[in-house]
Amino acid sequence: MSVYFTKGKGWRYDFTLTGTRYTQSGFKTKTEAKRAEAKRKEDIQKPKETTEIPTDMGFLELLNKRLDFVKAYHSERHYSDYLYLARKWAELWCQFKCNKITADMIQDYLIKRSEVSAYTANKDLRYLRAVFNFGIKRRWISKNPTSEIQFLPVNKTLRYVPPTEDVLKVIIAADPEIKDYLFCIMETMARMGEINCLTWSDIDFRNRCVILYTRKKRGGHRTPRRIPMTDRLYNILDRRFKNRDKSKPWIFWHRYWSRKKNTWIEGPFKERKKIMGTLCKKAGVKYFRFHALRHFGASVLENANVNIGSIQRILGHENRSTTEIYLHSIGESERNAMRVYEQSTKFSHTDSHTKAEQKNRQSDTIA
């Protein structure tokens, strides 16, 4: 019997359908239990409605959705890089559906981009691949045309790390405002964007530390790290704090004309790329950029035998392997290793050379 009464639990239906048992209790009357049983059987036997999942969309629509995501979850610098490349892709493929964009089309584009450099083409490929994977993950599209395309080989070279004397020449050539800016990067080994968005609320004079924020982490979270102040940095920031415009929260800011808003705007810097070219030329040194100061600082710490874990935390790297890229100097352990190698191979080389001389002398004597 599929419907029955249970003391303390009321009426219950209990049936098995296609090998599965279905039961429910708590009904006040037998009629109510029967109705519930009939409806349950009807629901089970009713063919399930299939919701059609879209497997394609316009490339321009996908591109805009990806840009919105990058803007929300990544740094402003990363977004501007994406936007620059997205405009190039949109010129070529804005009229296509994603499934109509083939690997051959992308390969032809990358070959043209490789005329600039292999690094440039690989950056396009990396960002494009992320765009299509973004659509696949959200089930908007069904395939990624970049999945079988390989990165171009790149001739990697050691990053240029300016010597101490060149860094000092550039600082001397700078005006007082830029000099403060350069020292802030040098003394914290921060990224340019981290210094640009630095505010007075990020400066802890009492504990003599600076709080830097970065989005270069998994998930795009804005992650803080504390950097102890050197005496030189403390003096610079203390002076700027006393002379600050109290209506401005930023340590470094400027007033500029906005073409979009057609008005003057006061705010933090976004890019300051042209400064280093001008300063290096004025100082008469080989050109280097702001980021080279991070490499410079990491190399100084390594030469002073600071452990790599501390350097990693100061630079704000999530992985140790990233920090190792910044360490260009030849450490004492490598030099010692080569001394051992030299000592281990010197005698065998001398012995073979002596034996050759003896053999030659014997040949001369016989002759």
C-alpha cells in the first residue's frame, strides 16, 4: 500500500518508481497524501525541460565583457594594456561571431605583430587566449581558437640594472619634486603605480612604515604590504607632510586638463613614462625606466646577503621564482663554486700538458 497512516507522523505516501524510492509524511488526511503522491509521480515522469545554453556570441560583445571584468578585478595599468590591444582586435574581428574566428586568422595577425617583436606577439596571444577562455568558462562560447597556437620563441636577455653611479646621476639631474618621487621608488622598491596611488593614510610615521597596495595577485585582490621606512624616506615624507595641501589625500598629484570632461582635474598620476627618458639623457647615462629601480634595489639587497624571503616580501611577489628574476648579480656561492671547479680541473689539465711535452721531447731525442 503506497499511502498509509503512521502514528505521530500523520499520513504518508511511499512508492518506488524506476528503481528509486520516494516517500513523504506529515499529511493530515489520506486524500491529501494521495494527491501529493499523484503530483510527485507526475513531476517525476514529466520530461525535463532543457534550457538551451548559448554556444556563441559576437566577438565585440565578449571583448567588452572581458574589459569590464579586467577593469573591476585588475590594476588600472593592466586594464589600459588590455584596452590598447582590444582596439586592435576589434578593428579586425568586430563583425564576427566568436566561432567564426579561426586559428589561421589569429596566426596571421600574430605574424604581423611579430614584426614589432616576438614579445609583442606573445603578449597579444596571451591576452587573446584569456578573452576566449573567459567566454568558455561562462558558457557563452564553445571553443578557443588560440588553444593550438604556440608562443613565438623569444631571445631572453638579462634585464639591465643601472649601476649605482648612473642612478645617482639621474637623481642629481632631477628637480626637487621628481627627486622626491625617485627616492620614494628607490627606498621602497615599489612599482610606479603603487607610488602614484600612495596617500597620506598609507603613511605610518609612528611605526615608520609605508603601506603599499598591489593588484598583482590571484583573484585581483588589492593586497597591502608594509615597507619599513629608511631615515632618508622618513625625512622626505615628513617634510612633504608638513608642506602638504590638506585638501589633497595623495602624496604625489598634479593638475591636468581633461579632454573628455573639458575641464581641469586634480588627481594622482597615472603614467610618468617620459620623465626617465629626459633625465637619463640629461644625466648622460644609458636609458632605464622606473621599474629598473626595483631591480637595482633587489640587487643591492642580494649583494648585502639579505635572504631571498625578505627581498620577496619587500618587492611584494607572491612566488619566489618571480623574485629570482630580479636577482641579477653573481653571488659569492657561485664564485666559490667556480673556484672549486678551477681547483678540481687545474691539475688534470697540467698533467695532460706535461705528458704531451714529455712525448714531444722523446720524439726529438729519437730523431
